[in-house]
Amino acid sequence: MQSRLEDHPGIKKLADKVRDLTENEKVKTMVDERIQEFRQVHEMNTWKWYEELVYCLLTAYASAVMGQRCLDALCQRGAVLEGGMDKVESCLKEEGHRFATRRAEYIYKSRELAPRLKEKIQDFNDSKDARQWVVKEVKGIGWKEGSHFLRNVGYFDLAILDRHIIRNMADFDLVDREEAEKGLTKRRYLNYEQALSRVAEELDMPLGVMDLYLWYRKTGKVLK
């Protein structure tokens, strides 16, 4: 990455790619519908917020499709909030989750947060502080999934740096591809988030909205 991020030509180039996608009515409609879903969740109760947290626990090192499938199965069996860890694990194994045992443990241990999860998040004046709390308090949630969770409950000012977003950034030399593949430490994550924030500023678009366009650019889908 260049020493002066403000002058990096990749910022404008990536912003132009996103701008082109916003002019595609089909893509824009899909993004707008997804954003509306997140805003609706924001108004829902703490139990729905907890379901979104469970979803993010399930997508870590797995696909969004797998995460949703497992969450749906847990909800159908009443295993999100009730039942022992073995019940959760059995359900995840049947759905084919690669890390069923560990994810079951994370879900089971995080249940105690559910009754006050929404209240606790809304106590923070800054979503970055809320993210730090989630990362600290929820085993199995890192910086990416903490950002993912908060976006899915209606906070749009954080970057969700999964492999698709990083590949977008690497396409325009905003990150070093080899360095990024080593994994994201907190420091690296925040540096990359700052770089992506410059692209969002160029577009006058929230990070959490731009994420959906970048995700579509690499996958052809607009998933949560």
C-alpha cells in the first residue's frame, strides 16, 4: 500500500467499479432490499439480534449459505436458545457444518448474552466500541464476524473484511495480497478498514452498504 493512502489511484478505480454496479438496476434493487432487511432487524427484539449473532458464529470459516442453513435448522428444532450443547452439535453435524462441535460450544456459551444483547449494543455510542465488546465477550467472534453481526442488525459504518472484500482491494493494490493471506491481526484489520473507508468516502456510501456491492462483484450474489 502506498504511504499516502489519499493519493492511491486504486481508491478511485475501485470506487468507479462500485459506482458502475449502482447503475445496474437489478443489482441496486437486490442491495436495497437487503439493506431494508437489516433495518427491519434493527427494530426487532433482542432474541432476533441473538439469532443474527448465531448466524455469524456459524459463517466463520464456512459459507453464508451453510450458516443460514444451520441457523434455520436450529430454529426449527428450538435449539438456538434451548437444549444442551449436544442437541446443537447434533443438528450442526446433520447439516454438514465442518466445525459442528466447536460452533455448538460457542453457541451454547453465548446464550447468556441473549436477553440483554440488543440493550448492551445500543448502550454504546460508537459501533466500533460495540464491535470491540462483541469480540471480547463472544468466543468464536473475531473482527470480521463482529462487523458482520453489527451490519446485519443495522449498523453500516464497519468493514466486513472477508476473502471476497480483500480480493476486491487486492485487485487495485489497496492491500498486499500475500500479506492478507497470512491472516488478519487486529492491527491489520483496522488498517485495511481504514483503506476501505477511503473508497466509501469517495462514493459517499456507508461501508456496510458498499460491502454488498463488492461482494456481488466477486460472487454475483447479494447475501447477508
